[in-house]
Amino acid sequence: MNDLSLHGSNRTIYLIIDGMTETVMQNSTLSLARTPVINGLVNERSIIGFYDPVIRPGDAEPKTDVVVPCYFGLPAHYNPGRTALELLDNGVKLKAGMLCVEVKVRFDSQADEDNWVKLKKVPDETVLQLEADLMSAIGHQNFVISKATEAGARILFYFKDLGQEDEALSILPAVCKKHGLIAVKSSADMISEEFLSFADKSADTFFLGWAKGSLRGALRFCGLRVNEFSRKRDDFYNWSSYNANFDEWRVPVLQNGPAYQRYVLYTKESAFAARRGNQDKKREAIEFMDTILGKFLAVFPEEVFSIVVLSDHSADIGGNTNPSTHTSFAILQAGYRDIISNPLVNFSETFIAGLGNKLFTQEEVISFIGQDS
């Protein structure tokens, strides 16, 4: 195990469980989760360890919409940030020199709330009124109100003429006040030529899972075909919807054999549960993804894949930030018939620590996966 040799399989499954790892090794959610498929795939050819996820210059911690796209061709230092990526997802054509500005909007009674999971949702009708009032006040359309937010609201501005920023942001407070809201400028990023040059339209990759906003924009930019599954707002942990989506999706895409070189199975619910302090729901999310991996492999019982199990960052139970170090990965080469029915391994932080490996960088993990993936 962990000889760091490149796997020979020319097809890859990425199982990305958002925030899977925790910084506390004993009794972590991953160690408590029942993951018979992952455990049963671990063998002497596996590459397993901790790695430090990449952090975009200017960010204080690793973020999903930076770490995940980096695996598919978008370097962290060229990633323009959440606002620009979400504008891409909304169909806005970005150009070099364009300024992208995010303004967070919330009820003024929660002006100082830092934990987004505690924010009261701004009703859809209020968002529509805010949008109409802002359009009327500014007189031209150079903004999108995010439909991907779970609480509060976010206005995504894009300015071709940099002088427009002061005008728009000076008008916004009065417009928000009409609805009992307060606006706080969150970030501003300039679109670079280097970022636009990194569009990889040749990636033979299919993404299955719930992704909206900045992550979906980044994946599309990297050339992935993105499944359009979107759960209903506030409908967390609805595994029946995920299962139905998987079953509906796999019939046309998989019935004649694997059509893509890379498949990505992803869930955000594990990180949502950690933010809400709910370890049982985080465990449930991890176990569900283990089951989905088994269902996927069962479609191709004779096929051998490289299987990359990833946590994009750690997410401690009840934590408000993403720790920057020691998140987990495993690169396994196997197929459905190789799953050991009674594995001795419990893939977890404690198990990984027991291997005694050095801490890897994300760039090293990408090199382990190899060019063929």
C-alpha cells in the first residue's frame, strides 16, 4: 500500500464528499460511518494519505469552488473567485478587465451574524422586489441576484466600465432599506486574460450530484458535462431524490457501457451537516455516497477503475471555517468484483494517520491520479 506508483486504469471515478474529514481523529464522523464499499476496495496497491488542499491567493482557507476545479484543470492562482464563477453559471460572458463584485444582503436584524447557516432566508418575493427596485434605480442591467444562496441573498455585479461600481453601490443601501435589509460588500475580483485562457473544453468528464452557483460555473468552464440535478431549497438529505436522479441518469448514459473517461460523484450535504453541528446527518451523507459508489460499480461489474475518494477540505462538527490542512484522499484501483465482503480496514483519519505517510500537497495528489485519469 502507498507505493505511489501510477495506476494503469484509463477510467476514473471521483467520489468527492464535501468536508468529509475532521481535524479530530478519534470518533470522527468518517470513522463512525459504515463505508463497506470504500473499505472493501482498499488493497496493497492503494495510495492513501492526508493532503493540504490548495488555497486561492487572497483567501484565508480552502474553498470547494477552488479545490475541486483544480482537479479538473483550473489552477487556484487563476481562479477568479466565487462571484465570477457564479456569474458564469448564470450565463454572463466574462471579459478580461471586467470587475466582479459580490454584495451580501441580509435582514438588518442579523447584520453581525457570521455563521451563514443561522441567517434567516430572504423570501423569494422580497428578492424579486429588490431586483425590480434595483433595476429601476440603476437604470441598466449589470447584476444577478444569486439563486444559489441558502440564506440571506447575494447580488453579483459585473462592471465593464469600472466607474459603474461607485454608482451602483451608493444606491444599493437605500434600496435595501425599503425591505428591512442591509447590504455588505463581500468581495471584488478582476477577470484576467490568464483565467480566460484556462478553459479546457476537451475534458471527457461527467459530473453527477447537486452543484449550483460557483461550483457548477467552474466545472462547466473546465469542460465537464454537469448533471442538472438540483434539490429543492431547504430539502437537505433527501436521499430518495438523489437515488431517483442516479437511476434516471444512468439508464441513457450508462446502458451501452461507460461513455466517459472520468465520472464525478459528489455531495455537499456532508459539509452542510457539519456546519449545522449534526454529526448523524454528516455520517448519513458519507454512508449514502459509499452506497452510490457501489451502485455505480455494479453497473460495470467487469470494469476496473481508478477510484479517487476525496475530501475537498475538512469540516469539523459545528465549525464555521474550513481547516487548511490534513484532509483525506485515497486512490484505489479496483472494480465491483474486487470489493472484499468483510474488510478489516476502516477508512478514516485514524487509519490514515496509522500509515505514517508524509503530508502531501494537492499537486502531488493530482500527479498520483495521473494524466490518464
